[in-house]
Amino acid sequence: MKARKKGYAKDLPRRLYTFFAGYDDERSAPSLQKFARANGFTTEELLAFRIHSDFDRAIRECSEIRRDYLIDRGLTKRFDASFVKYLLEGESTEGKQEEDSALSVTLEVLG
């Protein structure tokens, strides 16, 4: 018998926010992937729920909670500050298009 896929529920944004806000593990940071596994979803399924404005808003807020969590852990030296910086820089460049990294150079020879 095929397992039934879980669908979107009205309380999902609140559950996501509560997961991130209450996360307290000294060895890891909260993530969408951890929430998905804990609730029987795939990350892809959760991202598809972003069509719901409340869930999209919750994801954006949770991203800020995760950022704050990582910064706090880096400042208190519970996490390696260099690695936290690397993670945060990676998050800030996610979603940028390939063309943003292209470099165009024009040379004019005078002479």
C-alpha cells in the first residue's frame, strides 16, 4: 500500500516558527531540512508550500532566526566564527543569477 503524502496544513507556519525559535542544540543549527525530516516532509515539499503567503513569511522569519542563532554561536565561540561567516555569506548569495558573477572586460589600445 502506498503511503499518503502529507499536505499543507494551516498550522504549518506556526510549527515551523516554533521549531526554529525553540531550537537549542549545542552541536547544530536549526534548518529547514531538520524541520522537514522531523515532520515527515521532504525539503522540496516544504519549499512548494511557499505559495501560501503565511508559510512564505514564516520561512523568511526562520531564516533570520537561523542567522541570529549562527551569529550568537560564532560570537560565543561555540561554533567556529570563520565557518559561520562562510555560511552566512553563502546564504546572502543564494538566489543570485549566474549572470551576476559574469565579468565583462573591454580593452582599448591607444597608440
